[in-house]
Amino acid sequence: MAPSPPPETDSHVTTDTLATDCSRCAALCCLALAFDKGEDFAFDKNPGEPCRNLCGHQCGIHDRLTAEGFPGCVAYDCLGAGNRVVQEVFAGQSWQKNPQLTRPMMEAFSGMREVHKRIDLLRAAASLPLSRQDDQARRDYLARLEQHRWSGPELNDFEVGLALEIDLWFHSLRGYLPG
């Protein structure tokens, strides 16, 4: 896994919500994500199908992923979405111990990945020469995403609500980008 960027130095950021910590996850990427056999993956895997290399909550071939034909797994970083879903939304529970949580955890993981993508983009937007108003909007969105304690239903609604609002705001920034 690639290390996450350091948190922004805004005073409201106390921990890096984008820090991936697989030890605090329930292998959600190994369950929820699909991949196709090719250069990055040695076999096909459907979404919702646990990876056949999964042993408990850990990859059984983690120390030799590239050699076994899984450089895509080495390159993947959920930006902390998995550990945040398990710890924050499901209070440390696992789909493996409670199979009825499988679908809700996969759905929450999908939504949290979208939240964390927006956090990453909002942090990157700090490098643009934003107006005071646009920078304040950026900071406000960032605070809302990082400081909110998300529930499964809120994550399900995220893409048609706040994510769309943020995406429209991002679109309005195109004037700050070079030709």
C-alpha cells in the first residue's frame, strides 16, 4: 500500500482520516471490489465474492502479491475507507463473524470510498490560488467530511446529496486551472 499524504495543517484536522490501517479493517477491499484477470490480477473476482487468497481478515499471500500476479492489490489504497467503515460505522464488527453485515458493510465501504476521494481532492485543491471565498468553501466541505460520524444510510445517500454538491463546486474551480 502506498502511504497516504500527511494531513493538512488546518487547525480542525486532528488525525488523518485518509490513513489506511488494514489491521483495523475487515478486508472490505478483498470482499467488495471486483477485478478481471490480466496484468494486475491473476484471476477474475466478482464484487461480493471474498478473494480466494483471503485468510481471515488478512491476505494469505500479502508478502508475495506481485510474484503471485497481483500487482493491482499492491497498488490499491482505499484511503482509509475500510478501517473507517469498520471502526466508525460498524463499531469494529466484521462481515465474517456476522454474515448479515456483508451487504451493509460493502455498501458503506463504497460510500466511504467516495467520501475519502472527495477529502483527497479537497486537500489537493489547497494548492490552487483560490479566492478567500472558494478556500473557505473548500475548508467547510473538508470539515464536514472529516469530522462527521457517518452511518450506513448517510453513506448510501452521499453520492446523490453532498457529493454532487461538492462535485459541482469542483467544476466551478476550472478557472483556476492552467489552460
